[in-house]
Amino acid sequence: MAEPYGPWRLDDFESKFDEWSRTVPLPGKVYADIERWITTRTDRPRGDAVLVDGEEDVWLAPVAYLPDLDSGLQRVVCAYRIIEVEHRIVCELFAVLPTSIGAEADM
């Protein structure tokens, strides 16, 4: 699917990230990687995101990897809505997938 021309308006990304990051210990590099990823949405709203099954406009994107002492790496993801007619993207949540996903090379 071709990307619509940017820049897109980002809503709630900073506040949702701030709220979520207070609940998860993030190494400085991971924190910076997530902040950098947020800025990529302005020009590439879909990027490497996938449409959530059963949802018309909710996308789920891999954001970064978080080291986990018990299982190796866990993937940080973000769910967001793309509102085409308003040319904006609304963040729903950030989360960590509960299972190990393997090597960082597949991201």
C-alpha cells in the first residue's frame, strides 16, 4: 500500500509513551529509539505496521526491542489509528509483547 504524502499530525503519542514508560524500566537507548520511531510516523504512518484483524483503521507496529533477563528480548509495540480524512494518527497504546521473539535482526 502506497504511503499518503506527509507530514501527518501525531496525536497522543508523547502522552501515551510518557504514561507507559513510567510503568516499564527502559534503558536509555531503548527510550531514545522509541522517541525516534515516533517521529517516523509523520512521513510514514504505516511504515512496517500491520492492520489489526477485525479493525478498520487500527495499526500495530514493532517499535523497539527491550532486553529481558529471563527470556532474551521482548518487542515493544504501538497501536494507533490512522484517520485518513483528517491526515492524522492517534496513538492508542504502547505495550511489550509478553513472549520472547528472538534475534534483534528480524526487526
